[in-house]
Amino acid sequence: MTVIRSFWVLLLLALALAGYRFASGQVDLDGLGREREYAFDLAFDVRGSAADFDLTVFVPGDGIHSSLRGEEIRAGDLELEIREAPEGRRMVVRGRRDDLPARVEYRVRIARHPVLYEVPADLTWADVDVADRPDSNALVPVGHVEIDQDLHRLFPEVVDGRDVPVSPEGFRARLADAGTGPIEAIDRIHQRALHDLRAADFSGRTDALTALRLGEASCGGKSRLMVAQLRRLGIQARLVGGLILGDAARKRTSHVWVEALLGDRWVPFDPLNAHRAEQPADYLRLYTGELPLIVHTRGLAFDYGFRAPLDQVPRSWTTTAGPTIGHDALPLLRRDQFSLILLAPFALLMTVFLRQVVGLQSIGVFLPVLLGFCVTQVGWALAGLLLSLAVVLGVAVRWAVARFGLLQVPRSAFLITFLILVFLLFTVSIERFGIESGRGVLVLPIAAMAMAVERFTVEAQDRGLGEASSLLAQTMILAALSALVLMQPVFEVLTVTFPEILLVVLAEIMVVGRYRGLRLLELHRFGSVRTGPA
């Protein structure tokens, strides 16, 4: 069978398979899009305890506007339990002091959507249920004289020389008489906490009265003041605690905002970050009420932190599993490895074209793709630094061990082992400085780098440093172009939805591989032959 005939066979087979799956309803074209997904990673390093211990932390749960996938919990020999409750979902860890030190890791992928609430401006006080007895405590002192005085400054229409209202109903009645509706009242209180109280970092919990007296507060103080004033008006309000996602750096800071009951819905307001009747996609709600994020036994020594970098993944990966190639379809591969397997054929097709038609050369065929994959994992700067480190150290070691008279196989093994030690040391070092990309360093194809350095030194000895450097430079060009291909979401989305497209890539590689003509980079060498004598 000729190459052209094989090309058409593969192309028609791919079209037939894709057409059959589409016609039978196995393919949902809505899955061609991309979705935001957060890779949530929460870790506890428990160092010691005076006795047996308990540690409880709120963890994410499924909701209307979010979904969890791939939840993993690792705690060694410690006892684990997940508790579902109205106020939130808790992870409980128990253990004995003899079990320490220990590490607890919680990982999950979270697909979230922003939530926008329609708040009708003509909502009346009759539409807002009043609490029978507004909840008041030391952190949210509803009815305190100073908080009431601040409300009178916000709502001068309720004073008018009359006595201070003594009940939420009286306050609401005077606001209604003055034509001030509940939405306008909430907006005034929200703007008061947002603009008149300066944002400041405080450790521990700041109560509403302290925030008012200082004129500054963190998210907790601003939110508690807003809750106290809303409850004074008879509006049911509560605190909501959670985390702000989207940062790859390790953090420990939680966040607090407010929800007000309007009709039959709890509507969020954030008096620190100026969110009104909306919950952004990066807000992860964990619990409701005046609760701490973490509760633990007295005397427990531990450290914790979370990361939640944002990623863009095929939409079918964040919805119910179907006939597409989901990331759970190959359980032996991690997400990054799955992406490499999925997208490598496209980068290989580009490499074949650039070598066969354009005339670029490289050290190996798959090495540029591997190096391109390194860029997608650790970034351009770090990947370049690692490759430069490998070349410099590899060449130095290659020439240093030459005096021992080692043959090629043991020499390559020595070089690979040395580079593994260097990369391991490099990974540990940058991890100690809190650089998240350090976690992906060991994913680098160290053996391929070592072979590249070996080939580079051989070429330098046989052909000279100039030609060897040219070959390495062309390999780097192909690696950079491979990284750009691997970063294109269209290839990932298409392959997840229509895996038959890999048959088309295979057919194109066959056609390009049959090219025997003049390479584009060689045209200048044969210019006189093409144009004839002058």
C-alpha cells in the first residue's frame, strides 16, 4: 500500500469514527470548550503533641456552582474521618503522640463558576424576614450604643429629633416612612465598611466594636461590623468563611465575608474586596457562622499551608464523565503526564516537518518534545536555567572523567547519575525558598538531558565547538516551538473530544516523512545550480 493510499485510509477511518460517535450521541460539542479549574492542595506538618490529639479543618464540598474531582487524602497511620454538617464539611484527623511527626495532605481539583445575584431595587421591608431575636455576642454586639450611633450617622432620616429606636421593627418602620428600602440600607452599610474603615492586617479575631473604634480592620472586623448593623435593622445576616484561590504560592490566610437573607436566598457581600451580590469564582466557601477554620487539641505543634493555582482544562474534564478521553481514563498517569501523552504527537509532527522540509537539525527526535514539556511544567526561565546548568556541568564532568579512561556506557551512566544529584539538590533548595515550580523539576527528562550533553561533547570533539553549539541551538529552537504547541489548548480539547484526530496526525507524519526534496535552509547553498551560470 502506497503512502498516499495509507494517508487516505487513515483520514477516512478517523472521519468515520468521529462521525459515528457524533451521530450516536457519544460526543457533546459543549465539551469543546475550556473551564477554570483550581488544583487545591492543603498540607499539615504535625510535629508533636503532649498527648493523643485531634485536628479538625473545614475542606471543600460540592455545591451548585462548584464541583470536586479527584479528591485525595493522605495521612499515613493517622485516623481520618469526613463529617458532613450544615455549617460545612469537616476533615477530622486523630492520632497518638507516638504517630508523630506526620504529614496530612488533602488534594482536590475544584471547578468553580462566578455567582451573580439579581437584587431587585424595589424590594420592600415586608419582603425581608425579620429575625425574632437578633443573635448578639462579644464579637458581634448587636444593639451596642456606639454601633447604634454609627447607624444614626448612616441613616439620619430615622433620628429627626426622636428617640433612638429600641427594636429592629421600629428601625425598619422609620426607614420605610423615610422611603429607604432594604437594598439601599444594605448598600449604605456595605459602603460604610468598605470605604470608611481602612483595610489593615490583624492577627486573631477582630470584633465589630474594635473595628469601629479603630477605623480600620481586616476582612473579619469589617464583616462583623456589617453583620452587627444589618441585624440591628432586623435583616438576617451571617459570616461566611473560606479561602481565596488562584495563587501557586503557599499561603495560610483565610477570608471572611457576609451573607444577608433576601427573600429565600443568602446573598453575599464582601466589605473588604468590594464584591456586592456576587461570589467570584476564586472564592471558596468552606463554612458559615462564627467558626474557626482549624480546631485542634491543646498543645499540638503543627504547621499548615495551602496552594490553589488556576488551570484551564477541557470542559469535559470538569463535568460528568462520558465517552471522551477524560483524565481519569488512564489511572496510571498523572494529569501532567496525561497531557504529554495527549499532545506529544502534534509536537512530533511539527518536529518532523521542520527537520524534513525546513532542514533544522536536532539531538534526537523526541528530545525537543521532552524539553518543550519541561517548559510547560516549570516555565521558560527555570527550564532555560536547568538546561544551561545541565550543559555547563555536563560538559565539565564529561571532560573531567575523560582522564579515567571510561568507555561510553559507563561514562554516560556516570554523567546521568551526577545530573540527577544536581537536580535533586536544586529541587530541594528552591523548595525551601517557597518556589512552587520546584515540585515539577524532577519531572524533567534528566536522562534525555544527560544524553544531549553527551552528544554535545562528542560533537564538540569530532566537529568542533562551533558545529556542536549550532546543533544544540537548533535543538533548543525545536524545543521552544514544541513548548508552544504543547501550550495550545485547542490540541488538548480536540484530542479529548475526538481522539480519532491522532490518526490524522499519524497520516500527516507519513506524508511529510516521504519528502525527499531540497530543504528550505539549503536553498542558498544551491542558488547557482537553480539559477544557472551568470
